[in-house]
Amino acid sequence: MFLRNAWYVGAWGTEVGRQNLLRRTLLNEPVMFWRQEDGTPVALADKCAHRHAPLSAGQLVGDAIECPYHGLTYDASGACIRVPGQSTVPPNCRVHSYPVVERYQWIWVWMGDPALANPDDIEDFHWMDHPEWRAKGELMHLKANYKLLVENLLDLSHLSFIHKTTLGTNAVAETPMQFDRSDRHVTVTRWIMDSPAPPFFQKAGGFTPEEHVDRWQHITWTPPAFVRLDIGSARANTGAVDGDRSQGFTMRNLNAITPETEKTTHYFWAQAHDFRIDEPWITDLLVQNIHEAFLEDLWIIGLQQENVDSGTTLPRIDINHDGGGLQAIRNLDRMIAEENNPAVAQAAE
Ligand code: FES
Ligand SMILES: [Fe+2]
């Protein structure tokens, strides 16, 4: 049900250390994170090969982890290197070691065949640590399937309703979008021309409630569940066909969505901006506003999941605004089917 041969964000770099060994379920698998003495992050299956106790409840011994139950000890590659009370280690005694890369403030984990892991395939989130940008974010927990969150981010017409006191204005839902897609990406673009700025944008951009802005939302999905939003507002009526971005401010809302189980999701996100980056309170204001808006998303999506779980078999009705979400989920489902059945992939070529 999940795309396995892919990089996912498993943790913020700040969450992983040598104290408080981190256990986190990713794609239904218990994973433990820790750092070697030189700081290199490690991700191992959090299930001892002996009797399946969680290694994350154990302790580090140098660059190895000792199981809390009977003391079997594993190195960073997952190989068992010590069995108390015997001089030899059973040859197949090891736990799975996940390829990991620390990049863009996050610890990335490859959940599939380690032989296929290529760090070059990690999604571009350079705004997270680029010197001309400032980014900050958090991890939220969603009680719903991750695809519902992908759909949510690809259709921002919900801003007019769920986020009416923060990000939304009536004009958002009334403005159609343009869609662009390939097998590997979907983009959704919307320009909301010559209309009042929402409360959050008034604060961020210094617009008055009466002032009109041209506002853009340019959203890109890439598999399995990365959604990057290029958003902003500029002074209206500049004469430019699509608005003049130089007359306003730009932000990136960066979302890395990792399934925990079929019905729960780790939601890593950050807000990045390239204006007034030497004023941390601006970043904090942006993050706080988005956090409050995302709580509204988690609320409605959690309720959606409850209704899904109620066993109803009613079909879902699609509307124009669903174009981006439908295409993204279709692409993702095709990739999952191909991964599980290579014959499907060959037939498609
Ligand atoms: S369960 Fe880990 S050593 Fe026995
Ligand atoms: Fe939302």
C-alpha cells in the first residue's frame, strides 16, 4: 500500500542524538534512530533479531546498540557483534539497516531495497538551509491516511472555508486553477487577482485591510508525498498580466509527508521566507500562523478519516478543484502497482 523504493523524511535532525533513542513507526515498520560518536545518523529496525524487543529501549555502547532484554549488541550496519554467554554469533543474526542521509535539517530514510538507494534522488528542499532563506517548521501528527493530506494541499480552495480567519478569502475558492502534470510531478497554479489580502498576508506583507493584492499559489507535488508551495502576494494593478512578484513577498511552504500506518501520518513541514531573514520574530510569526491553520486541516482530515472508517461504500464525487489531487494520487497508485508487480511496469512501456 506504500511506495517503498523512495526517500522519506524520518525525523528532524534535532530529534536524533545519543540520548533518548528515537523510535518511530514509518510505513508500518518500527525504526530506531541514533547517532554514531562522529555524529553520523543511523536508522535500524527497532526489533531485536532474538526475541524482538525494541532496541530503542536499550543503550548505546560506543557505536553499537545493546538490546535491553538479553544484551545482544548490533553495530551501525545492523550486524550482531556480541551474544552474551557464547563466543560465536549466529551467521544470520542482524537487523535491517536503512540507508539514511541528513539533508535540509531532516533525516531522510530509504524504506525499500537498499541497493536502489541513491542520495541524488532526494527531493529538493534547499530553502531549508540556503543562506538567502530562513526556514523553520515542526512535526505534526495526523490521525488519517497520508493521501488525504496530499489532496488537501493540492486544492487550496479549502482556504475559503476551513481557514477563513487566517489564510482564506472568498476569492480563493472562486478562482479556477491551471494544472500541469507528468508521470513524476503535478503542478497547480492559481492567481487571485486584485482582491483583499487575507489577515495572515496583511501581517506578513504589511498590506492594509483595504489594499488589494495579486496573490499566487504555485503548488508542486512529487512522489510519494512531497508538496512544495510557492506562495505570496504583490501589490495589485501593476499592469503585469499575472501580477508583479517583485512588488510583494514570497514564501515557500514545504511539506514532507511520511505515512506512519494506513491511518496515521507524520507531517513534517516548514515555512521559508527570503525577506527580512535577519528578523527571527518574522519567521516565528509565519510558523505560528501556519501552525494554527494546519491544526484546522488536521481536525477536518481526521474527521474525514473517521467517516472513511465508518465503512460507507458511497463513491466520492469529484469537482473541478480536485484535478491536481486526483492526478497526484493516480500517479502514486500507478507507481505503487508497478513496484509490487514489475509486469505492470513493463506492460506500460
Ligand atoms: S530480545 Fe534482544 S537480546 Fe533477547
Ligand atoms: Fe489547509
